Amino acid sequence: MPLHADIKNYLDDLKSSVEEIDEGRKELLKPISDYIKSKLQADERVQLNFICTHNSRRSHLCQIWAKTVAYYYGCFQIDTFSGGTEATAFYPSGIAALRKVGFEILIEKEGDNPLYRIDYGAGLEDTFAFSKKYDDVANPKTDFAAVMTCDHASENCPVVFGVEQRFNLWYDDPKTYDGTEKEVWGYENRSRQIATEMLWLLGEVLV
């Protein structure tokens, strides 16, 4: 059940960048790795819910890249989700950044908050991506880790019910590039950073 070739090649190339992750970031990533390791050692499924304010950019990129890297390493016991403190829409430049590296993404439902199908490769379970609150019916209610991907969500979401553990893994918002000549670069750069860090995080567990 292989990933699409372009995605696999992209991750193969990114492996050389993993050692460039600074120690401060690794200190944030390591507890998440330890949590995942403990769940897998107990032969339990891992559920990661990535949470930001609008569930429009960073949390989606984390959800999709964490799932992708799990597939890359041949692990099928990791389920990933995303949500926000409010719902908006998955921003199109985030979709474009993923398509550029080989994801096949279909629009299942049009509208102000489109529903996207993320296709990782033949035989691999798709992700249905749309903006939603972190406690949406599509997300787990118990036995999951909440990974806060922005400081605003962490401050405005003081309690996540049903969570086993909660982690802060903040990323700079690519929204700051919206409407500028650096918009494409900004989203591709953030997507690349997240993919690289997910390679390190899951590599600590699965390699």
C-alpha cells in the first residue's frame, strides 16, 4: 500500500533536513514521541487531534503530514484529526502546497467550508478535511492527545475534555503571507517545516 510516488520522493529528500531541527523544537516534539511510543507498546491505537484557532491552516497541515509520515514508515495504528476553537475553512493556499508535493485532493462538497478528500495512495485510507471545532463529532471524544499548534488556541481552549495528554507545538501562521508576493512560498515553507518535524517525531518511534 504505497504512498503516491511524488509524496514518497518528497519525504525521502526531506530526511536530510531532519538534523537541521534545532534542539528547542526537539524538546517540544520529544514528549509527543514518548506518548505515541507508550500507546504503541501497549498495543493501543494512537489518536492525535491537532488544534488551532480556525482549523484553517496549521492544524490541517499537521494532521495530514502526521498521517502521511505514519504511512511512510509503515505504521497503520496512528489516527490523526484536527479542529479549532471555531470553524472557518481550509485555506486554499494550504491545499495548493499539498497538491504541489503530490497529494491528490478532490473537492467532495463545495461551499463556504468545502469538504476535501485527501488521497495518500492506492489502498491507503483517505482523510476528509474540512474546518470544524475541536470537539466536532468527527473527532475522538476519549483516549486521544491534543496537540495545540498555535498559542492563541492554547490560551483560549483551557480545557479539552476526554484528552489523555496535551502538548504545545506552536507554528508561525502562514496567514501572515496572505495577499503578498510571498504567499506561495510562505505556505510551502510551513508545510515543509511540519513535514520535516513529523519525520523526526515519528522517526523516534518507528525507525
